[in-house]
Amino acid sequence: MEQPQIQEQLYLQERIFKKQIKKQHMETKVLEQEEIQAIKDLQVKREQLMSDFGFFEMRIQELELQKENLINLLVELRNSEATISNELQAKYGNGTINLDKGEITIVD
């Protein structure tokens, strides 16, 4: 389609749209004060909920970071336990440790 035809088509569509708007009868009414207040109250509640959701989402992210840190600490703990276990096993052999007595019972 050539440029002049496109412009003419757009012009015609705009005129049709304007005529349709003029055909619509619009009436303005005044809301009662209670209705206005009810809508405003809902808006305040919506804003508070959005704020609360944001706060809780932020808190969830913080907790997830703390969880990741705890998992890393747990992995370090297990590695330390395995290291000590391997060292004691290499030094004494397989056995059972009694921490209260400070003894290891060797199992053959």
C-alpha cells in the first residue's frame, strides 16, 4: 500500500472513531462520601499488603542466604569429622571411642 493511501485510511478511521465517541452519551454523577472513603480505604489496604509482601519477600531472601551459610557450615563440620575420624583410624585402627573415659576400644 502506498503512503498516501495509508494516510487516507488512517484519516478515515480517525473520523469514524470520533463520530462513535460523539454518539455515546456520557453522564457524570457525584459519589457519596462513604463510597469515596470505602474506595480510599481499599487502596490503603492494597498498598499495605504490597508493602507487607515486599517485606516478607525480602525476609525470605535473607533466610535463604542464612540457610546457604548453615549448609556450608554443616559441610565443613562433616569434613572435619571425617578428617578426625580418618586420623584416629590411621593412628589406632578401627574402634569405638568413649569420650567420657577418653578411651578407644579397638575392634579387630
